[in-house]
Amino acid sequence: MYLKKMELQGFKSFADKTILEFKSGITSVIGPNGSGKSNISDAIRWVLGEQSMKSLRGAKSEDVIFAGTQARKSLGFAEVSMVIDNSDGKLPIEYSEVTVTRKLYRSGETGYFINKTPCRLKDILELFMDTGIGKDRL
């Protein structure tokens, strides 16, 4: 099991849809200060169910939604999808690839999805239980 891909849109500094692909093994993210490196780890915590905005370096839930710049309007939602290679079957689900998604609208409406099927936060937490992966352990 490994993180295969992440898709971010409207999450913090990632206004446009951004796809990060990972190979098995060790991956490092490098870049200058302010380029969004920490926002990637925040996105992983968030999609895995982090509820504490303080842990995500924000004050309120809508702080994860792209706030806009002088040149660009703010967005109305944030969405993060994490694609896990499950070909080894470590996740208790009958798919070789599992996509976990979290979406939040400025209105406060939120949703969690496993392979594009709506689910509860509890379902996400149970999926990763006993795997060593969670919002507190990246």
C-alpha cells in the first residue's frame, strides 16, 4: 500500500486543479518558502479527517478554501482526493486502488467519499484503522 496520487483543487494555495503523482519508495517535496509544501501535508491530514483547524494552520474551516489574491477571485470550495495503491490488500476493501475524497463548500456543506461513493468520516477512519496511517500519522 502506498500513496499513488493526490488531486487538490481550491485547497489553500492550490486554486487550480493540481495532480501530484508518487512512485513507490521515498518521495520528497522541495521548494522555496511559501510555495505550498506544508499545504500538501495539511491536505493529507484534512482528507484523512482532521477536524482541528489549528492543526491545519487555520482558524475556521473555510480557511482551507482558496481565499483569492489581488489577481484572482476566491473559490467556493476545496477538494482533496488521495489515491492509494491497495494491490497488497492492506486496506479492508475489495479494490486494488482506493480514492478517498473530502470536499468543503463555503456554505459549510461538506462531504466524504470513498471511490466516489458518499460516506461518513467514521467510514474513512475505519478504512485506515490498524494500517498505521491516519491524520496524526502521515
